[in-house]
Amino acid sequence: MGVFSALTTAVSGMTAQSYALENISGNIANSRTAGYKRVDTTFADLVPDSALNRQISGSVAAFSQATNSIQGDLNATRIDTNVAINGDGFFVVDQRSSGVGANTQFANQNLYTRRGDFDFDANGYLVNGAGYYLKGQRIDQVTGQLIGTQPEVLQITKDQFPAKATTSIEYSANIPAYPKTNTADSSVPGSELLNAASFTASNPLSTTQGGTGIVVGSEITTFLSQSIPGGSVTVYDSLGKATNVELRWAKTTNASAGPPVTVDTWNLFVAENTGATGGATAYRNANIDVTFDATGKMATPAGGSIALPTMTIAGTTISGIQITTNGGNGLTQNGDVSGQIDARSIRQDGYTAGTLDRVSVSAEGQVIGTFSNGQVVALAQIAMARFNADNALKRLDGGAYEETIESGAPIVGLGTSQLVGGSVEQSNTDIADEFSKMIVTQQAYSANTKVISTAQEMLTSVFNIIR
């Protein structure tokens, strides 16, 4: 029976090499397929049960060996929504089951892929080149928290980003100990101060100093000559309408004058209508005395916050705005030869409405939206999964995989991996290596055919003996 066993063994060898060649051909065919993982072939010998001293080499069987855990090269595409995984892990995706456009229905199952050439379709879904839809969780644009607990197919539309009214102005500046106003004369003590006696139609001092806190149109020139500019900033109301807030500072007391005055005091003014005439309000005092100690550190108000008064500027009403100075550390009174305010930073937290301009992906997997109003907001978190046994996943068309008992349950999250936006992972197939395997496989296949030819000749000899 040795000759017949040789025939069956050679046939199993040809079958195994044919199987290997099929995998090699598939690897070569997909050498340019994004996210493709080559399939290697392993061989196992099949030994029939027999006595110890009568065992034979036996036949062979071929098996697939996945390379899901071997990363391909990352190629930059300059497409913001393309994403590559640097490390282990898979994108969580879904398939369309029926419908089109707004009526698209999904299979509601979690599949996994490394193919990250995602791009928007007409309905705002992120779909890759194989037709799989990216899943994740939306992020609340106000709180920054994830919405829901389970990933869903991501749909990002170009809805208008709502306007936000300004509530805070971060102000960082140094106020000169001696302001060089137009009336300041170093030979005349107190000439640099805001002098209420110079005003006849109004009293611009704060109410705590006995004034009305108002500068009327007829006395704009007098006020400007006794104050210095403190910078300006554009603020927004709840509808996103912009208006410019101009600040001016005026020093009202000098600690050097002696008791009862013991601190340097300043008043902050906001321009309400610089074109006002007669008795119309031109500038309004914030009605808070800002004082500094001998070291130039802000002493009052406590906490360093100044509330701006409610007013209407160029037809826009502003209210509820606080000027913050980093607990008072951002506003100082130190000597300055220029005698002018050095406004280092003036920033506010409001903005007008905007539309989505572009989308990108961060290393942590957040989908980041950049809007026309300059706001950059996290819109969604891409769902990622890892497996204890990546190579035990079941392969599907289009570079997708399905969970199996052998692979284990998915582990949610990126782990130590990172996402690379604007890039795609290429096939991990090495053409040179596959051609080398093909040559070896061809030779092995030819050798098996030679075994069959030899066995046929031996059988022919046996049949000739009978004749």
C-alpha cells in the first residue's frame, strides 16, 4: 500500500500548496488596499496511527494564519477625515441595511476595521471606501460630556453653531503710577487726577466718592484730558451681535497726598456714546473703586473682578459682563515712563453664530469641528476597540472583521495607541516576500506532481509483472 499512500500524500501536498498559492495571490492582489492584512499559510503534518517503529511521515494540511496585529505603513493623504491607527486596535463600524439618504437604516451591529479612509457622504455620515460607517458617541458642545453610553453611527451636519453672549472679559494690564494725562504737570501735585471740580454738568466720580459716575457729551473733552485709554474689546450679545467696548481709566486719589487718603484709587469708565452731545451720556463709570497697595498690587475689589454696568452701545445692550484680572494678579500699578496703560491682554468669551468649516481628528480620537466664528469644538468621540486575540477575528469583505469566541470580547478604548488624522494605513503585504513565497510554493507543487508521476511508473511496473 506504500505506492497508493504516496499518491494520496502527494495529492494532499498539491492541495496544500494550492491553498498557499491562493493566499499569496490574494495578498498580491490587495497589496494596495488600504488597511488590508495579509493572510499567511501554515502547514500541519497528518500522521496515521501505527506502531512506533512503523510510523510514516504522513500527509499535510494547510491552514490560514492572520496578521491582523501587524501594522502597515501610514500614508499621509491630506484629507482631514482620514484616520490611521498607530498601534493596536480597530475602528468600530456598521453596515447599511436598507434605505438611502435621510431614510438610511443600519444593521445595528458592531464590526471592526483598520481601514480608515473615512469621508463624508451627502448626509454627513463618515463612510470608508469599503462602505462601512464609522461609529462613536456625540459630545455635548456645552458641557463637553459624551452623549449616551453606546456607540452609534456618527452623523455630523453643518448646522449653525449658536452665538454666545459675552459674560467675561479677561483683562491683563499695568496701570502707570503716574498717568500722563493732558492735564498732568509734574510741578503741580494732583494735576494727573480726575478733578470733579472741572465738571459742571456732571460728576464722573464713582458714587462711593460722591459722584454720579456719568460723563455727559458736553464734557467729553474735559474727561478725555484727565483720563488715559485702557484698550478696547469686541463683545457679543445673545444674538451674536458685535459691539466695541472702549475702556478708559482715571486716577482719583494719590496715597502720597497723605491722610485721610491712604491708597491710590482708580475708576474705570466705559464709552457708551463717544458722539454724545449736550446732556446725553458719553462715558459711564463702572462705580467700583480700584485701589492698589504700596507694592503696586491690586487691593480692591476683593477677587479682582469688576462688573460692567448695563448700557446700550451703538444700539446693542450689554449686561452681565465681568472684567476678571486673575484674582487681581493680572492688574498692577507700577511705574511706567510712558505714563500710559500697557494692556497686555484683553480677551472675552463671547462669539457670533458660525457654520462648520472643517473637521479633523485628534490623537485621542475626538472629531474636532472648526467653525467660521473661530470656535474649535469637539463634536464626537470615535469608538475604538481592542482584542486579546486580534488574529482570531473573522474576516469579512472590505477589510472588516467580526468578533468570535476565540477573539474574546472587545476592549473599549484606544489604550496606548494613537490616531493619526489625515493619514491612512496601507496594506501590510510585502510584494518581494510574497514573490519569494510564490517561487517556493511553485517548486513544492511541482515536486508533488513528480511524486505522482513516479508512483504511476511504479504501478505500471507492477501491472507489467501480472501480464
